[in-house]
Amino acid sequence: MGDDTATLYDLRGLKCPLPVLKTRRRLKDMAAGDALLIDTNDPLAGIDIPHFCREDGHMILSSEKTADGHRFLIRKGSAA
């Protein structure tokens, strides 16, 4: 999995709701179409991050379980 232009954002160690709040803040400062790669070990992120992306108009390009959590590749939507 990967996108050569994706920025890695390590959110491991943060618990709900911080991964979503920090992801929202980071995406806000990015241009539409930019990619953000997120690593998190919050057990709720598997539900919260996809829900946040649907609500805010971002696209999850890939989602996978890692040894200690989840990894998401998100493309910023144009409306957000």
C-alpha cells in the first residue's frame, strides 16, 4: 500500500477522540487531492476514521490492520 506523495502522520499512543481530531486538523491544512497516511493503535480508529471520512467527504484509498493497530491512506476531498 502506498502513495508516493502521502504524508505519514503517526497517531500511535493517542486514544479516542484524538486520532480523528488530529486527522481533521491535519487535513484542513492540506490541499484537495493530497494524501495522508495515518498510523494509529486506538482500537476505535477502525470505526471512527472511516466514519469521519464519510462525513467530511474524504476518500479512504486503503485501510489495513497492522501489528499494533490500523493504517489508513486518505485522500482529501475537494469539499472539505
